[in-house]
Amino acid sequence: MKTNPGSKFIKLRCSKCKNEQIVFGKVASKVDCLVCGETLAEPRGGKSIVKTRILEVLE
């Protein structure tokens, strides 16, 4: 029996420097761009607030 996880990894693109970064869909702490430091996602009660463009949801 195969189970489906509640969250997936997502690929984000920084709106400031266009760097692409892969993060877990339900972040536990603030995620900043590794290149310029812009905030990409923040945790909010078990869900993530994404502050940039989502390019792809990865399986």
C-alpha cells in the first residue's frame, strides 16, 4: 500500500534575483533566497505563505 504524503517539495523563483530554489512545501522556519537574502516563504500555522513565484510542484 502506497501512502500519499501531505506535503511535497516546491521549486520557487526569487522575484528579486531570479534564483531558483527547492524547498519543502510546509516550511517550519522562514526561508530566504541563498543568493540575495529575499524572503521566499514563511510558516503560518502548519502551512506556508509563499512570497514569490512557484515554478513547479515536485513529486
